[in-house]
Amino acid sequence: MPDHGYSLREVQRMLGVSRSVVEKLVAAEFVSPSGERRDWRFTFQDIVMLRTAQALRVAGVSPVKIIRALDHLRKSWGHEGSLTGVRIAAVGDRVTVRDEASRQWDAETGQLLLDFDGKPAATNIASLQAPLANRAREDATALFYRARSLEEENIDAAESEYRAALARVPDYTDASLNLGGILMDTERFDDAIAVYREALRYRPNDPVLLFNVGVALEDSGRFGEALRSYELCIEHAPDFADAHFNAARIHEELGDAAKAIRHFNAYRNLQKGS
């Protein structure tokens, strides 16, 4: 992948995590961005680890268990090449790992788990297998980075490159998010909504996409639809603080004080815990 990597702003936009969450994972050395703090650059593998932590939290695994599991995974499985093909899953309140030989391990303790029914672990959260194996994805990735480099100097060219990337790989969520961001910045809200909803065809429960649809709908004045999108986001990611905040504002605008207070309280509690 290109050397410049992903910025913190892009990581937050793609994953829907707060700056403090990312900073805690950096401090714990789960991810090691390059550059100074004000200009961090994250690799694709960093994104995978951050997305894994976020997805495990959404699946109901406690932060303590996530930290212990990822720490053990990093120390025990982190030597070069060993993460290829590994799948991480939330099974109840336990984080499990399934390796290339289909053996299942407790990620927190490293204990081998016996799989009596021979079925794969339910609720797969993330795969650390290299996702850019085919030529189409390689081409789309090159277009994605070219688009990012053009955003400040030639926004029209950047938009064209993002669309070209999506033409090659329609389920390239990061390209959809960045393209939608350009369309939002240029106040083409209906076009942004269309891009986000197309992306939701491939990831229908993605809270970041649902949140962005809500923002686009709200900015276009469609408050009822925006509220439904925020509520869907919260349904799939109850700790998505900004979705609670935006839902609270709309409820307040619509005169439903009780629901507004409930979401404001949720937002404040999440901010305290972040």
C-alpha cells in the first residue's frame, strides 16, 4: 500500500470511533501509526485491528476482554505471516480465533477450544487474511489513493477516481465513504445518500454508513428519515456516541423532550467512558 497511509480523520470516518479510542489503542501499542501525533498515518493492518476492536465491542464483548484478547493475539500471533488466514469472532462474551487449520483458540488465554460439532465459530467479526488478492482490488486501491491525494487540489478529479474505484470493486466501503464525503462537502446531499445506500447493499448493518446516511438526510432537511437512520445505527452500535447526539438534537427539534434527554444522557455517558 502507499507509504502515506490513512489519516486519523479517515480512520474515524471509516470506523466511527472516537479520537480517544484510537489514542488508547495507540498508547497500548495495538497499532503503531507513523509520523507525529498531529499527523499520524495508519496502515491497512492498523485499520483491520481497529475495526476488529470496534466490531467486538459492538458484539457485546467487554473492553477489558477485548484489550486482553488483542494483547495476547499481538504477542502470540503477531510474528510475520502468522496472522494470514486467521479469523476473529465473538462467541458469547468470549473472543475466539480460528486459524488456517480450523483450530479454534481462546484469544484471551491462548487455550485450544474443542469444537465438538465441527461447525465454524458463529458471528465472525474480522478476517486478517489479505483482502487485496485479486487484480480488481489492487486497481481499485491504487485509484483510491490517487483520489485521496487529489482531494485538496482537484476535487472533481478525486470524485472521478473514487467512482472508478467503485466501478471495479462496488463493495469498497472506504471509497464509498470518501466519495460521499466529497458529495456532502459540495452540498450534493441526494447524490451522497445514493452512494451510501448503494454501499449499504453490501454491508446493510454497517453503523458508519448508517450514520453518514443520517447526516446526509439531516443536511437535506429530511429529519424523520435521518432520525430513523441514526436509530438503525444505534441499534447495531449502541455505543456510537455521535449517533446518540444527533438523534437527541432531532428529537429536541421535533418536540420530543423525553427521547432527546435519553439520547443526550447516553451521549454524555459514552463520552465519559471513552
